[in-house]
Amino acid sequence: MNRAIETVGLTKDYGPFTLGPIDLTLPGGTILGLIGENGAGKSTLIKCLLGIVRPSAGQAKLLGRPAAEALGGVGYVPDECPFPGALKVRQTGGFLSGVFPGWDGALFAEYLKKFDLPGERKIKDLSRGMKMKLTIAAALAHRPRLLILDEATAGLDPVVRDEILDEFLAFVEDEDHAVLISSHITSDLEKLCDYVTYLHQGRITVQGPKDELLERYGKVACTREQLGRIDPAILVGRREGEYGCQALVSDRAALRRGCPDLAVDRCTLEDIMIFTTRGERK
Amino acid sequence: MRGFLRRDWALIRVNLWFYLLFLAGACLLAVFTDFSISICLILFSVINVMNLFAYDEANQWMGYAAAAPKGRRAMVDARYLLSLCVGGAMAVLQIVVGWLSAPAILQAAAGWLSVLQGMVFGGIYLLYTAVVLPVFYRFGIAKGRMVLILVIAALSGVAVAAASALEDQGVRVYGGLFLLVLLLGAAAMLVSWPISRAVMKKKEF
């Protein structure tokens, strides 16, 4: 598989809010993290990819085919467990086997065991973490080649999150598999992702290989006078306080060349997100 | 479609014992008293279908199902098939109870009469379901209830006006008219089904 996801000019117009145009590519064997503030358009983008909402313009291909034809090879994990609380855990396997053509009952049972999910317990009696694990088990049990997760780790404790992230890493060991995950928890994405796409107000603001971005971007603590000397072309955002300023630059090497007296530190995905969103505020 | 049908059936089974007790009680009342079971059966059948939509919304199931291969179409087809099965089972129950509740002296004629009752029940149920399903698919359960009240009120008005017009012209109720109700119901379902499919094809979640 060359490209698990490919979008060209994907747009969704809701009137007051417009997503896109989004040009996105996810190669096989990799994980793409989608970050952005609430309402940035992460869920809308995922829903456009899966055909849950209809794009206003542009094209989306999943696994090299138009999205609607590729859904059999896609495992979807929404932010809430979609299975009725009145049913028992094992019953989900019973009906999902008729929903997904590639359903593997033995694999589902294996995941239930691996995730410690009691088959006889009602779904409404499961914790949020267990419900999420059940949804992930269901997504993996029909042997997808592409996993799409919308805020799947939100509200989970670090132990459960770590367990789930390990599962995704194991999933992409196969070069034919890929994962798209949206999350607010940027530390998780730093651990997990090969690529990062940052959505801000419906548009892609930052995009690229995660290691390259973290290597290229830098955070500077300086005075107002020093801040004025930074090339505006590389200044992503700044925050001015009573005792000094902080700035995020998009090119550490360029900053070192232009302002050799400034100490520039490595930044995190959270820094990129905060400075891009709130960086203009003083 | 099989998976969606299984899910709906699993959800009905959650309250199956209560339903069976309720139906048994209603049947006994109908057999041994003058109690008419028809309204009871129609309400039971329709509430069953409405409950399934409530489950769908509570778990945002439709959005999830829309991301499954041919999910939109399959969930509509399954809901229609299940509605027909529930309606069919209730119609049979209506026929059996109608026959059992007839006085012994009229048992021979009661068979035919209860079949007519079953036809009317089936027809009314199909008409109602044919309206309910696309309305719920289009508007969801909360808004759908409001729209439904308006639609049912309008349909009832039309039915009363039609009955009054027939009466004025001296038309009597024949067995054929019962059959007509059933055929009308079946025709309404045949129209309703593609409408629901079209609604779900366009719907965004």
C-alpha cells in the first residue's frame, strides 16, 4: 500500500465554519496525528474521510480507492462507544460479524481477553476505558488496513492510554497498515506519530514528519528588544509577559544565524499548538 | 443487513420477558372479556420500533454504522424487515385471539372475522410504520415525535373525511374494504422504504 489516505482540496462548508481545503497524505506503515483546538475541524475531517458527512468539494481516497468503496478495510473508533449499554460485551461480536465482511470472531475473542473485557458484563457497566477498548477491539477484529480514531484516548488514564497506544504501534508494524488518530493529548501523539497535521480554524497550519517538525521548530525566551530582532518570516507566535517574552520560531537554524545571542530550545507539539492558537495574545 | 437485524433483535430481546407478559395479559383479557386487543398490539409494535431509534440516538450508532460498508442502506433495510416481522407476528396474534374470543356458537364464522380483523390491524400498522420510519430517519426521534403528531393528525383528518364521504354516498363496509386497508398499508411501505433509503443516503451525522 502506497497511500492509506489521500485527500485533494477536501472542503466542508457549514456556513459560519469551513473546513479546508485539506490536502493530506498518509503513507502505509505510518501513524498520522491530527491535532487542533476544540472546533478546529478534526472530527469533521474524519467524518468527511469516512463518508459520515458529505464533502462540499474535493476528493478523498482511502487505501487507494474512493472512500465509499474502501470502508471494508477501515476500522473506525469514534470518541464514544457506539454499542448499546443494554447489551453484553460478547453480543457486540454477534451482530458486528454481520456488519463487517472481514469479521474474525476468534480475533475479537482474543482482543477481549487481551484487554480484560468480561464477555458477560453489560456495556453500560463498563468504565470509559473499557468501553473504548471494546470499540478498538471491534475496529481491529475485522482486520482493517487503516485505523481511524477520533479522540479515542480522551478521558482515559495514562495506564490504559499507554496500553492502547502500544496496540496501535503493533498494528503499524505491518507496512500495509496505517493509523490516523486525532487527539488533544499531544504528549501521546509525540510518542506515537510519524506525521503530524495541525488544524487551526478549519485549515492546516502545520504539517509534516513529526521528528522534522520538532527538530525545526524552536522556543525562545527573550526580552522585548530581542523579540523585535527576530525575523517575522520565522516567527510563529509570541507571548509577552511582565518579565519577558516567549516566542516560537519555525526555523531554529535560521534564528541562530540571525540572532546568535538568543538561546533556542526544542519545543513540543503542545508548544506549536499553543503558540499558533494563542501566540498573538499578550 | 444481517448484522443490523441481529442488533435490533438483541435490543428487543432485552425486554422480551416484559413484552411477553404484557401480551399474554392483553390476550387473556381479550379472550375472556370484551377488551379489544387491536389498539394494544398496534401500540406495542410501534413503541418497539421507536425504542430502536432511541437506542440508535443514545449511542450515536447511525454515524458509526454509516462508516461500515453499505451501512446506510443495510440499516434501513434491516429496520424495515424487522418492522414487517413484528407487524406480521402481531397480526397473527390478533387473528388467533379474535378467533378464541368469539362465542362458541359463532366459532365457524369467527375464523373469517378474525382474519378480517388481522387484515385491518396489519393495514393500519403498515400505514403507521410507513410514516414513522422515514420521519424518524429524517428528523431523529425528538423532532420526529413532533412531526409525527402533525402527520398522524393530518392522516386521521383525511381518513375521517373519506369515511364520512363514503357514508354519505351509502357505501357499506365489506370484507373487500378490509383487504383494501391492508393493500394500502403494503403500498405505503413500498413507497416509504425507498424514501427512507434516500433520506439516509444523504443524511450527515
